[in-house]
Amino acid sequence: MTEFKRQELEKRIGYTFRNPGLLKQALCHSSYANEHRQELLHDNERLEFLGDAVLEVASSDFLFHQYPDMPEGRLTKLRASIVCEPTLALCAREFDLSRYLLLGKGEEHTGGRMRNSIVSDAMEALIGAIYLDGGFASAKEFVERFVLTDIEHKKLFYDSKTILQEIVQRDYKEDEICYVLVGEEGPDHAKTFEVEVRIGSQRAGIGRGSTKKAAEQEAAYRAIIGLKGQQTPYVSEKH
């Protein structure tokens, strides 16, 4: 990572690292570390482990105080909707984290830079890196700025299949929801699936993802937005 790109990313996230090596490690995928063994690089998996724990504490503290009357079960479900893989990847796109990832050539060529699993892991690793570099307060500030925002939108994204089912049962009583696989591409270990959701015989939304389930979830989300007559950027693992 060049000095310019490091400073650019730091400006985007609003945090300057005292130890730039932690930032580089947070962005270093195992495929890159394996291809550059002579540089003795560490991948971001340990930082991801740490960041996951920091994220859980920060989000739990925030939700506990933000929703004082919400019971434990609903708090747990709400937290899960915020810190799940698709929503973390969505948060990371706010500052274009994927652009700064260090990936091996193979992972790069198979679309790893836009894969939700890789981007969300890097997001957690970045949280872990900020925690080690600046303490819990700095990490919590980052989480509140980039993750704990627009919570209702993230909940909608996470629960989209359930919410769409409820809408259809309420407003389209005679129609059924059907998810249809309409395309897939890429090698077996890195496929991208495209799924269409239909209400009755009408196409209601389309989604893409690294799993069929993820593609269905996004298709349902797009359908809900369409039914509500709202416009929103296309959320996808592939641009």
C-alpha cells in the first residue's frame, strides 16, 4: 500500500494510525500474504477475530442505551441484522474499503474485491486494528459512524425475505413468492449467483450474491423497495 493510498483511506474513515502497519495488516487477505511470503506479511484473520469481538461489544452497548425498552430477544436479533456479513459489506462500501484490499492474483481475478465475505472480514479486521492502535473509544467511534447508522434500513436488508413474505400475504393474498435462479458465473470456488424474485407471474426484484441465499435476500430487498415506490442504489457484490 502506497503512502498516498494509506492517507486517502485514513481521511475517508476519519482515523489516522499511529502504527500504519496495523492498517496494512487489516487490509491483507491471506491470498496476498501467501503470494508475498518473502515480505513476512501477516494476513488479517487475527485482527478480524479481535474486531468481531470489539464490534459486538460496541454495538451491544449502543443498542442497550438506544432502545431502553426493547427486550433481550429483539435486541439480539437487531444486533445480528447490523453486524451480519451483507450489512457489514454494505457499510464498508460507504468509504470504498474494497478498493484498498491487498489480494492475491487469483483472488483478484475471480472477483474477490467485491465479495461480501472478504469485504466484511476486512471491515472487522479494520475495527480490530483501530482498537489496537487507538483503544476502545476510537474503535467505538468508528463503529458508530459507519456501522450503527440507518439501523432501520439495515434491518430491512437483513430481514428482507421475511418482510416481503409478510407484505405479499397481507396485500397480495392470492399470489405466491417464487425465487428463480436466472444466472451464475465464475469458477466453482468463487461463483456469483443471480436470482429473480417473482410475485405471482411478475418479476419483482433481482439480486446477486456469492451464495443463492444471499442473492435471494438481495432480490427480496429490491422487491420491497420497488413495492414501496422508493429509489435506492443497487446493492450488489458485483458492480
